[in-house]
Amino acid sequence: MDDVILKSANEETDGKLDVYIDSYKGTSPIVNISNPDDSTIRFVEIKAFYENESIKEVTLPDTVTEIGSQCFAFCENIEKVNLGKGIEEIHSNAFAGCVSLKQVILGDKLKKIEEYAFSSSKSLEEIIIPPSCVEIAKNSFSGKAENFKIKGEKGSYAEEFAKANEYTFEEYEFN
């Protein structure tokens, strides 16, 4: 984790310092980020992984609640992202231009996906959106794969969004 640059958020939760991922300077294709013993990672800063050509897969800890704007934008080789169970908000252009992105794992606390979050991610064929999500910008998935589909619970906002924007919707049962 030496390639991950952490900075203090100057707050504490449960006796541990809250920190954020400021940037990543590594070249590893698989990046698994975990919390340091004395602190808790809460969010990923704007452009933290921007244009990194090495990353193919990334896993964030469950304590991360926000993904900053353009955080992973133009990481052209990234294929899989596990955002952790605590993710609540994905900011604008977070995964814009991630042309190889195929799989995104979202936690069940997600509330909001901002504009162009996954724009031009033309390999992304499906995304599973939890029932907790109540806001998705209309252009979040512009430039998607032709056979793109949204999976979610029947009667959820994800289904409403998919139908309103003429995306294929497939029912998915959450545990």
C-alpha cells in the first residue's frame, strides 16, 4: 500500500483518524486497498487514480463512502471495480472513459450516481443497482455498451430509471 497516498481528513471516528486516498502512484494491475491500523479510509479524492494505465482491478475497503469526480477516469485498462459495502455516492465522471470496464460491484448503501459517472465505459454491459439508490443522473451511462442492462429489485428506483431512459432492466434479488 506504499503506492497509495493518504491524507488526513482531520476528523476521528471510533478513535481512529479519518483519512482519504489522495492519489495512487503504483503500477500494479491488481490493487487491494485496506485500512491502516490507526486510521479509516472514508473517501477517494478527485482524480486519485486518473489515467492510470496499469490498473486492471481495484478493491476498496467497506469504509469508503464516496468516490470523487474523475477518480478513475480514463483508466483505460481497468476491468473490475469493487467499491465496498459502504459506498453511498459516486461523483461525476468517476469512471468516464474506462473503456475496458466490465464489472462494477456496488454496496447496498449506494444512494446517488452523478452525471457521466460511467460515460464512455463502452465495455460495461450491466450494473447491479441496490434498492438504496434513489438518484441517478440521466446521463450517467452515456456511451455505454449496446447491450447494456441495469439489474435491480422490482419496483425500485433502478427499474424506474431504466424504463424512463429506455435501458434494459432485469430483476435482481438482493439478499
